[in-house]
Amino acid sequence: MDIKGPNLVKGIHMEGLRVLGKPADFAKYYYENGADELMFMDVVASLYERNSLHDIISETAKSIFIPITVGGGLRSISDIKEVLRAGADKVCLNTAVINNPELIREASRMFGSSTIVVAIEAIKESNGQYLAYTDNGREHTGVDVFEWAQKVNDLGAGELVITSVDREGTGEGFDLDLVSRISALVTIPVIAHGGAGNKNHVSEVITKAGADAVAISSLLHYHFIKENSSSVHSNEGNSEFLKQKRSYHTFQDCKIAEVKQCLIDNGIECRI
Amino acid sequence: MINNNLKKVTIIDYHLGNLFSVKQACDTVGINAIISSKAEDIDNADALILPGVGAFIEAMDNLADLNLIETIKKAAAEKKPIFGICLGLQLLFTKSEEFGTGEGLNLVPGTIRKFPADLDGRKVKVPQIAWNSIYEFEKKWSDTPLMDVVNNEFMYFVHSYYVDPSNDMDILTKTNYDGIEYCSAISKDNIFATQFHPEKSTLKGLSIYKNWATLNNLI
């Protein structure tokens, strides 16, 4: 769940953010409909160097009894401490650790490896090399994705989220080559993110690319919007998309239960 | 309104892990719980919850620094109900293999072991951070806090080490992680403990809190 200010938003290639509704409504719906974990990402936090999700987290954590991961703009041990105190179970780090990899080691020691999730935003260059980006795919770092993934692993992160910025928000399917290379490389669980356009894509990234878990947004958000009339803060952000009540033709939006049934049909064990 | 007859439960804070969610679970099912690092709050409690996520040795060091080791052992000897969660389960055991050998609270005989990095030449992802199912071993779940949980129910796990109890009779559930079968919950006299996080396992998990409290006359 990408959050900007008070709204849940969604972009394509992490750009052109559209307002979809209230985060609390989506969180409750997903919790009640079988989500295994919720990830809240403050998508503009890095720009302002702050994470503004504390209120959303503490509200959510009172009534939602599944793991909650929070990311966006977390720069220091004290930032991490603050969101954990607000009720997050895990934190997701990107910009801060690419600038200062030792923070992974320090944070893992202090809060336990399993609390520290590192996100890698990958863009495939024209020469075929994958480079890591930060700030939602905006900032070039020049760091090779696979070298960075190995380092993240060795510094003691508990989980790794690999986002294909090229596929993110497109519904074209996961970058299977990227995910399978990362998954084969590291010894920690890998969460695939970016590209799910239908339930078969989710199954495929597990069976073909070895993902240990999958993060999905648009595929489920568009279905939620169809099924629910969410109230939108129309004074902020671009809510035109929502008013038009259309979803992209690349998405065969569905419920979490349909995704999970598809996984079970493909021999993947999961909670229903 | 304060009900003076309400039993007091202390969630032991030794500075590792998300205690907020444990407290939230207690509040939701009606357990009168406080979070504390003080020996007197353990002495005065009717029951204890020992939570935690992180490293075994650091946890024991923290408990030692807070002078809580003997306090917890005393509470256990007085037969106060103790509910251990995740690292809190592991601390109850004799010793851990983590970074050499560390001594635990020694309330349940057994050893803490690390998941192997590979099994039959196949890589095992460690930590296990996943929903996984719990199933019955020799002991039945009726009359235990798991009474409302069905066999093979999924619960949320986060751990790199697992407990290996010396006595099979202490094992309450088992779980299979990528081919490794291990003990995922125990019960022994006044002690009940889970490797998984019931407070993160939906209402099915919260039923474990509720039933633990009910069976021990805490609510």
C-alpha cells in the first residue's frame, strides 16, 4: 500500500501517482479477506526525509492482527525505533541503506534480522545490466543489483523485496529473470514485487522464479475499488482516475482468495 | 472502571521485539496486562507473558542486566502461568547453540538449534518468515490454549532457530519448514509457549490468548 499524505495512491513505474482511497479502508478489507501481511510505503517520504505513517500504523495495529511492515523515509536507528513503537512489526529500508550499508548490520543487531527488510528497486539498463535505484525509481545509484543483493544478505537483513521498476504498476507480469537470479543468489527469503497483472503471474513468480513471497498492489486495489465505494480525499493528488471508474486492460483484477486458490491449484502451500 | 478482582498479567519487557502487538492482543481478549521490566511487577503478577524477537544471548544478557532471571525462575517455581512467544519460548529452554553455547532459563529441558543452511544439497532460506501450519504430535490440543485451533492451521512464524525438547511429552505442536520437522509449541505444567506469533495470526491466533487466559482463570 503506497501512501501519500492521507491517501492510498498507485502509480505506474512508481510515477504518476493516482489517489485510490483511504488506507484504513483498504487495510481492513485486505485483513478480512486473507492478506498474509500488509506493507505500508510512504512513497514521498524520501523526498521530505520523513515518514508520516505513524498515525496510520498505530490505528491499523489496534485492529489488524497480521504482520505490518512499514517503509519510506526511514533514515536512522531512531526512525526505525519510532515506527516499531507505533506498532509496525518490520521496517523496509532502501535509500538509507544504499547510502550507508552498515545501517543494515546495526539495525539487524539491534532489532533482530527478521525485523529488517531491505527493498531493492531494479531498473534494467539498455545493456542488460540491472541497476539499483532509490526514491521510487527516481534516483540512479550506479550500484549493480546482484552485487547489492549479496551485500544486503551478508549484512544480516531478514528479507529482501525485489521490485522491478520497469514492470511496477504495468500488470505485464513479474520480471522472472530478475527474481530467479536474486532468489538463487541469496539465502534469505525473497519477496517479488512489481508486475502482477493476474493471478497466474503470482503463481508463476513462485514456481518459475523461486520467489518466497509476493507483494501485490494494483491487481487487488482495482478490484477493491470496483467492489467498494471508497471515500476519496479529492482535494489532494490526482483522483481523476478513480472518478472514471476504469482499470487498465492489462489487469485482470481479483480478490486475494482467488489468487490463493490459484496458488493451491499450482501446488503451492498457503493459508486460505 | 477498574475491576480489582481482575487478575494481573505482566508482559516482560527486556528490550527485544514488538511488545505493542502482544499488549494489543491482550487488550482485545480482555486480559489485564501491563508491559514492565521491573522485578516487582513480575512478583506481583498472577501470570507472565515472555515475548521477544531477536537473539538468544542478547536476550539472556538483557534479562541478567535487569536482574530478572531469578525473578522469572521463582515465578515458575510458584506455578504461575507463563506464556512464552517466539524468542520467549526459546529462553525457557536449557541452552542454545547460537554463537557457541548460551544458557537459558532452564525451565524446560532441551536445546535451541539453528535451521541448517541446506538440506540434502538444497538451499534452505533462513530465517523462516512465513505462515506455516501447526499439527498435533502425541499430545491432544483439547484442554490446552489450542483447543479452538484446528489441526494444520496456519500461524505466522519469524525465526532462525528452533527448539528441540528433550522430552517428547512436552511437545504440543510440530511444524515442517522446507523439509525440517520441528517443535513449534510446548506445554509443560504451568508453562505454555509457541514459536509462532498468535498475536499476528488473525483471530485464530487471538483465540490462543483467550483460551490461555480462560484456562488459567485470568479472565
